[in-house]
Amino acid sequence: MKIFKYMMAIVALLTATACSGKKAAPETTETNSEQPAQQVKTDKKALVVFFSHAGDNYSVGNIKVGNTKIVADYISEFTGADQFEIVTHKYDGMAYKPLCDLAKEEQQNGELPPFEGSVDVSKYDVIFIGGPVWWGTYPQVMFTFFKKYDLNGKTIIPFTTHEGSGLGSCVKDVKKAYPKATVEQGFSIYGHDVRTGKERVEKWLKKLGYQGK
């Protein structure tokens, strides 16, 4: 009986963490080591582009402010970077499990959900790109942004929130979308840690060369 309960607990855990990625992976070295990050030109104008999901989230429950938005706000506060939030209402009000199923279907079908608003990326030299990790990479709506906007020639700094998959394939996918951009290794943080993780984000930004506003 104990073995049966143990196996059921494992199945439940794997189901619950499905959107985080196909398998667990450690966080990027910028998050948990003293290795220096590649320095960026911090005097250049920066933009934080991100998608963040409020509502029902794994580990933190029903939240009014998405995990990735919190990290994006930390970045903007410390660096002075402008923000563009990728907003879609397609996932509003969805429970976690149906959202995971929809995200997987979108990825398998190569769907590109629309988003609201626009931004003039020509004004920026450094672009932070952030989002949660759904099935091993960014949500499909972010690939809609990649298709619409040309960031080649710019410095791109990926970041993610997750519950076990680290950066997943986000860096690789950004490099594929923008082969002529300078794409840094990036930063990842557990979603359940972001509300107490401001110092960790600032430590990473300092390694990039930012000194704070």
C-alpha cells in the first residue's frame, strides 16, 4: 500500500509540473554560481519584453501578478529599462492543468497566438526577453513576437521563471529566431522564489555590468 501511494504521488507531481518542461534541468550558472556573466554595454538603451501569466500557477496558486512580471519589474527598477508586456487574453481564467494541455497543443501545432499592442524596437540596443517555461521553452505567444519583430544586430538577454526546467531551450530558440543578434546565456529563477528573489536578480544584473539606478 505504501508503494502504491508513493507511485501515485510521483505521477501527480509529474502531471503538475508538466508546463515547466519535458524534464527537469538545473538553473543557469548565472543563478547559482560565481562565474562572471558576459558584460553588456549598460550605457545603451534597454527594453524588457516579457510575457507573464497571472491566475492559476503551479506552486504559488492563484496570483494577481505573474511571476515573470515581478522579475521584469526588478530588471526595470535596477537598470532603468523600458518595458513591453506581451498581452493575450487567450489564457484568462484557465486552471493550471487545462492551460498546460492548451500550451502543449499550441506548441505541437506551431500556433502563433496574437497579442495586443506594439513597440518600436528600433530605439533599443539591449533587449531582455522573459517568460515562463511551458513545455521546455517560451509560450507560443512569444514566438508570435519573434516573428513580428526583427532583433538581429541587438544584444538579447533571455530570462525565465520556471519550476524545474531552468532556461529550457529558450536561449537556443532565441538564437534560432535571431541568428545575427548577440544572445547572452541568460538567467532563470524558480517561480515560487521570485517574490523573495530581488537580490538574486540584482546580483545577476551587476554581473552583466549594471550598477543600479
